[in-house]
Amino acid sequence: MVLMTEWQLHVPLAELRRSIDLLMDHVEAATDGGTIRLDEDYFWSIPKDALYDVNHTPADLTLGQLSWSWEHLTDLLADPDRAIGYHLVWLSEVLRAIGQKVV
């Protein structure tokens, strides 16, 4: 199967921020509100060049580590001027783990 498209998703950032706020409210209500314990550290990761190539099965999976992703985020909190776009990738890895744990 070959999937090709010119389609693009346009994400209004204000709506994205509202969605994040609503979901964080949900997580806080579903937990003790202060901390969530993640029981897994390592996860499979698909390299960027293969992630969106749905015409081919990824050949080389890599390992990611939640504690490492979280460390990048806490480093960002200590020095916000060092923010880069890839912090969103690290954040997404942590959020995925939280989303799979919280009902």
C-alpha cells in the first residue's frame, strides 16, 4: 500500500495550549495531583526518518529512556533560555507514558 497525500494539519497553538491545560487538569484529578510514578524507563523509539514513512516498515528501532527525556525537561526548567524544539519530543515521550498510565 502506498499512501501519498498533500494534506497538512494546521494546529492553532492557542487550542493546543488549551488542550494541554485540560488534560493536565484531568491527570491531576485522576492522581494525587502532585506526582505520578512511571514504572517503565526504556521504550522503543522509531528514528525520525522512518516515523512518518508509512510505506515502509521501520527496520531499525532505537531505545529511548524516560528518565533521560525527563532530565532534559528539568534542565530546561533550570535554564529556560536553552529551549529548543526537540524539547517537545522529550516532553511527548513523557506525556505518552503518562497518558498510557492515567485512565
